[in-house]
Amino acid sequence: MAFVVLFSTLSFTVESHYCGSSLVDTAIFTKAKVCGEDITSDAPAMKGCCKNEIEVVKGQDNLKLNVFDDLDLSQQLFITSFVYAYTALFESLPKQIIPHKNYSPPNLVFDIQLLDDVFLI
């Protein structure tokens, strides 16, 4: 959603430089490079040879921010009941007591399976 707001409010310029009928350079956010001839030259043959075109793409200027008080009563009731029901889903369970948590089994003195030659296959 943040990208949608960012790109909808973004304004930029596209500048193009033409020399005769051919495109020399196009630039976004910066000035286009010229072909080397001065656009304001006094020679009549060169006058009108090069031209710059600037296209400004305007983004959205105003964003409408809604407040909870702007909603009608049924929408406010729905939102509050939804939030209440959603937060009730995450109630924690009561802590269970594990009676054998601190019990450690006794040390084995003999390996009875090896002594009796009883093996699980």
C-alpha cells in the first residue's frame, strides 16, 4: 500500500532534445544533453534546427485521510466488533504444570539388553 501511495503522488519531468527530426537525448528528472549546437544561435539556417520538449507528469497532490469519526454508526460498529473478535483469537492458554520436568532418570549401571543378548530387529 505504501508503494501505491508513493507512485501515485510522484511527479516527474521528461525532457527530450531533438536536432532536426531526430531524437538526440531523452532524460527523466534531469536536463537532456544537447547535440552541441546552440539553440539561440543567430544564424538563420540554424535557427529552428534544434528544439527541446518538456513533458511534466503531475502526481496526485491531495490525499484524503479518513478518521474513525467520519464513518457512520454501522461502519464504526462493524470495525469495533471485528477488532474485538480478532484480538480475542489470540488469548493465551493457561500455563500447564509439568510434574516430571525436573526429574532426571537414574544412571545405567549395566546395559541389560547387551547382557541378555536381546536386540530389536
